[in-house]
Amino acid sequence: EDAQNEWKDVIVFFHSKTCGSCKKADTDINANISHIPDNVVILKADWDDNQALAEDFEVQSYHTYTYFRDNWVQENISWLFTLEEILQNIG
């Protein structure tokens, strides 16, 4: 909600503690956090603990990025592994 009020593009990363590819993506995001543009915020949501949120966003599996842009139009993108890929594939 705060990000929306500041007109930021929001990415929600649905991940799981047991998912190896999720850990790989999370590691890359953390290692390159300084490369995230000022107008983008990445939030993390544990798949196992946030099933209601996943359903609300129509996310059907973990390792999915839910991207909100331009008046909160939603797009779900799965299986990106690096921050660079994430930023290239949004919008």
C-alpha cells in the first residue's frame, strides 16, 4: 500500500523455503539489491504462509513474480532466476 501511494512499481516474489530455484533467485536479488531502480520495490511472500494472498493474485505456484504497474495492472511471471531477468521482463 505504501508503495502504491509513492507510485512505485511493485513486484511480489512468491517463494518457498524448500524450493532450490527460489533460493537461487533470492540470493541473486539480495546480491544485486543496489541495482533495483528507485521506482521499483520487490516484496517477498512465502508461498506456504500466504496461500490466501496467492489466491487473491491468482498465483498458482511458487517461484512466481506478481508485477503491478500502471494503475496496478497485474501480470504474473514465473521462473526468472536473476534480478536482471526480473527487471528485463517486467512491464
